Amino acid sequence: MYLDDGSLDVQRMGRGYAWLDTGTHDSLLDAGNFVRTLTKRQGLQAGNPDEIAFEQGWISRDQLAERAELFRKNFYGQYLKDLLES
């Protein structure tokens, strides 16, 4: 339908992207395990809104530091602090 009316916009996903279909219980579990593995083994977070906002220039370094301080007692805050130090 989108192709027929000319409104289809397709973009090829480059390296570093993963499509995680979560339409079934099994595929949802697979997606969760993938994200957990990414986080634990590579120290990366998938879809971190503060990291994305910082990298896109939507928030400043000081604002990211405030967010890191807000969450200082958990892994998320430590991740943001590490992001500031790198």
C-alpha cells in the first residue's frame, strides 16, 4: 500500500544495527537475551535515551552529568558517568 501510493521510505540499516522481531514469546526472549549479552559482554547499552540525546547534541555535557548524578546508585548512572569520561 505504501509502495503503491509512493510514500514508502526504505533505508538500509548499516553496521551496528540489529533487527529484533518480538512477535512471539520465543523471539521476545531471544531479543532480551541479545540485549543482555550486549550489555554484559561489551559494556554497551541499547537505546539509551540520555546517550543518544548527548551524542545528537540535544543535551549538554553538564546536563548529562546531572543525569549521571541522578542515577549514581545504579548501573545506568555509572554508564553515563563512564560516557562522560571517555
